[in-house]
Amino acid sequence: MKRFKDFIQGTPVSQEEWEEDVYGPELVEVLKQVDGRWAIVSKKTGRPLVYYKGEGKPSDEWFKDQERRIQYFKHKG
């Protein structure tokens, strides 16, 4: 099985296109600064969904974990 990085480098699609194909069009959150604090913000509503409580900019790992948590609760139904 190819590693993910090797797979991505061998395909002509962007990461955004790949994420939409894999996760669907519901990946609509973005990392922004809100009132001097980092937050994951919904592109659709503009509402902050979760704030980062640490110092400086949050890591990609934190963002991915929070994105996964947000997607879980969106589809828990």
C-alpha cells in the first residue's frame, strides 16, 4: 500500500479537492484569529466553534483533532 504522501504527490488534484472527495463538501471550518485568540470558525455561519486555549498558533495536529470532533458531532444525529 502506498503511503499517503506518495499518493498525493502522484495525483494531479489539490489537497482541498482531495479532502472534499474523501470527507465530502462538509469540511467547511477554517482556523482564524477571533478577538486575539485562535479559533476554528465555520465558513458557513462565521461562528467560532472552538477556541484554542494554548499559547501561540495551534498545531496542525490540534486542528485535525478538533475538526474530527466537530465532524463527529455534526453527523452523530
